[in-house]
Amino acid sequence: MGDRSPKSVQKQATQKQTKVQSSAQKKKDAATAKQTPVKKK
């Protein structure tokens, strides 16, 4: 544990970024889901 090699630091940064992007995507999807039914006729 506590590995600070460039490879491990890069991996952690990538995981963090992916987590942020996926949560942002979920929020976007939720907003879209709320708006979509309005078009129905």
C-alpha cells in the first residue's frame, strides 16, 4: 500500500476522473428522463 510510482498515481487519477464523469452522466440522464415524457401526444 502507499505505492507512489507514476503508474499507480496515473491509475488513481484515471479512476477518480471516471467516477466524476459517471456521476455527471447519471445526473444528465436523470434530467433527460424527466424532460422526455413532455413530448408525448
